Amino acid sequence: MRHEKESIEVGSSIQLQFQRSQLPLESIFKEFIDNSLQSFLTPENRSRLNKIGITKCIIKIKIEEDKITISDNAFGMDHESFRRSLKLNERAKKYAEGSLSEFGMGLKYAAISLGNEYTIESTSLDNDEKYKATITSELLKQNSKDVDNEIEEDYSNDSHFTTITIRHLIRKITAFSLNKLINDLSKIYHKYLENEELEILFLPNKPVKYSPPELWINEDGSEYQEDFQGEITYEGIKYVYYGWIGILKVADTSKNGVAGFSLFKHKRIVMSNYRPEKLFGKANSFPYQRIMGEINLNDWPVDFNKSSFTWNDGLQEYFIDALVENPVVKKMIKKSNELRKNQAMKPSKEKQQKSAEKLQKLFSPLATKKRTVLKEEPVDSKKAPAYVDLVEETQPLQVEYESVVYNFQIAYSDEQDATKKWLVVEAIPESKNEYLIKINNNFEIFKKLKSTDNELMQTFVVVIALAQLSSITSGYLDSYKFVNKMNEIISMLKG
């Protein structure tokens, strides 16, 4: 074994600044994965590995009480590559566009962000030397110019690997944060995982696996999904984007879920859950919760740790405007809003039937209540507003209360006029005790209730209708009596 001094002079003290940054765990670990994956994917390296039967980059991560170990089966590092791995902002002279290792900073800042000491050990295929160096926070505080490289000679030239060992941890990784990390990495690298170019295993037995979300299904059985592309020119530079957009089967309201666009660069996610308000609307909108997709931005600039695009100079606004005007994106956003309307206006026959049965059972105790008769002449219920609007679908419900059988037809309207009433109870012409309960979907109270608990909403409006009609029939005209009627009806409901 021989020892050589390797330079770490450029940026040695700067590395300590990363310990204060508290970067997200997925941003840290993806730097290790990027380096391993790039070592495997470089065309010349991949060809040589394939010849000896290595067809997949396998990365194993072991997290212990005060130590983290990351090892791979990629091509490994020769002496020049190893020297470069020790210096900040040092990348390969033969750096190729499209490389995941873009800035030569990732491994260094990622390792020192996790612990006060890290060791890099590596050898490349057909190389008879193995290299090993340890960098500590004390070494960096002293702004040291070099570090000792332990070179093991006559090493097996069949070996090829890189192992990074981080000790004296400054970041605690809990069970919860580990599960979140695994889930985040599954999304970030899902293209490599799905085509079996990459395997990530958290030892002893937690593989990183990707489960694609389910999309909304068309009537013909196909998914609501469509490809799109476009380009913009900003400050004389052309930027190309392409990808796909779809509608989720189940709404996603979480901040770290699958809704929104995933923005890729070279098959790896840079930003996820990208939902600009100008395109997706507010957080309670259907597009915000149901639209998802992927956009490839391969020639767009990213920041040093590749967790965001550097576009705050106006480029992002151009990009958002392009998406808003893209015909495919525009069509899918419109379609998602139409699906929401249809979903609200036309519940399935099965749901209608179940809802009607539950409501019928819920209101059955009211049949035992006899009418309170007043001396005053009752108001003629026939003077109630006539049923004018035609409604395509209604849900029938029969309720007996105070010895009167009320036949209701529950329907939903979509009145755009803000002056329209939020709830209307109308007598159906030429009928006896038959009434239409018309609910206006455009009022926020019904939008929220309809999406969360349709049966609760229907119970609520039927109680109002019963209180209103029975109060009029019994001759009650003031609001106090009407409220008493509502209280009485609600107290009798046991469901």
C-alpha cells in the first residue's frame, strides 16, 4: 500500500456551510444515486459492464445508529476520477451533456450534510488499484489543502464499486423519515426503476419500488391521458418541453402526493407536484387535485443540487403561459372540470339507490309524530312557487310526518346567476303533497358537502323542506316557529 496527498484546497471550508442548510433527505441521497447511476450509464462503461453480465446498477444503503453506508456495483473510479471526487466544483474533463453528475458538487455536500466524517473507497473495472480517503469536519475547519489517499496496489482488476461511509451523524433518520425517503426516491427515479436500469435497496429488506397512480377511465376503457409538446424562445434561446397529462381516478390533496406535474431532466425528477395557480387554480379546485403528468425539460438550467430550475428571471412565467395556451393541456384542464360537474350532477344509479334507502330509513321515525293543530287558518301550500324548470334526473324520497305523506324529488341545478337561491322547495303542479327540492351546485356550501358527504347534505335539505312545509301547513308564519320545527325533526332522527 502506498499513500499520496490529494488536493481538496478548492472549496474545502465551504463544504461545512452545507451542514447548516438542512437539505431534504431526498435531495441528499439522490446525489449519491446520481453519481452511481451516471457511472453505470456512461456508454463506454455500460458496454464494458454488460460484457461481464452487469445489466443493472444496484445501490445498497445501510442506515445504522451513527453510520450510513452507500455502496454500488457501477463502473467505479480510476485515479483521476477519485481525485476529482474529493474536490468541490470539480467535474470530469470529458463531461457529456445529459450527465446526471452536472456540477461536481453533489457527493461532497451530500456526505457532509449527513455527518462529520465521510470515507470514499473505490476501484474501477480492469484497474489494479483501489483508492480510499477520509474527510472530516475538523479537516475542513482547518481549511486543509490536501487529504491522504490510501492506495492499495495489486488489487483485483475484476472488482468495480464505490462505497461511501458517513460517520458521526448530524441528521437523525427516523422510521417515518425513512419511509418518506423511500417513497420520494421511488418517484424521482421511477423511469430508471421501471425499465430495470436501477435497483435501490435499503438494507436489510426495504427495496425502493414505484407504484403508478390510477387514472380516470374513459367510457371505452382507456385512461384519460394524452401526450403534448411545445417550445418557447426566451432571450434568444429556444427551450423545448414535452410529456403527458392525465386525470387521476382519486383526488390527491396532499402536498407530496402525485397530483400536479413532475418536471424531469434526463429521466430524473427535478421538481414534483408542480401546480402553478395560473394553470391549476386554487387548492380546492378539481384540476389542482386531479390533474397529473410528466414534463421533460432536458435542456433547461437547474440549480447546483438539481432540486429546482433556475428560471426566476422570467423564464418560468413564459413556461407557465405556454402550458396555459397549449391545446392539449387546455383541453385536459377543461375536461377535468367537466368531469367534476358530471360527477356532482349525476351520481351513479347504485349510489342513488343506496342513498335513497338510507334516507328512507332515517326519516321513518317521523311517521309517529302527529300534527299540531292551531286555531289560525293554515296557509294554502298550493301558493308555493310552481315547478317550472325541467330537471333531467331526480331522486325520489317519501317521508311521513304529522300524518302527512310528503313525496319529494331531489334534484341538482347549475344556475350561474349569483342572484338565484341556494335551495328551492317547489310544489309540483297538479299533484298532492309532491315537491321538488332543487339544490344549486354553484353555492360553495353544496360543493363542499356534495364532495365530502352527499347523504348528510340530502338529509340537511330534506329537514329544511319538511320544517318549511309543515310550518306552513300548520299555520306557523314566524321564523322562531320554523326553527323550532327544524329542531324537533332533527331530534327525532337517530341515524
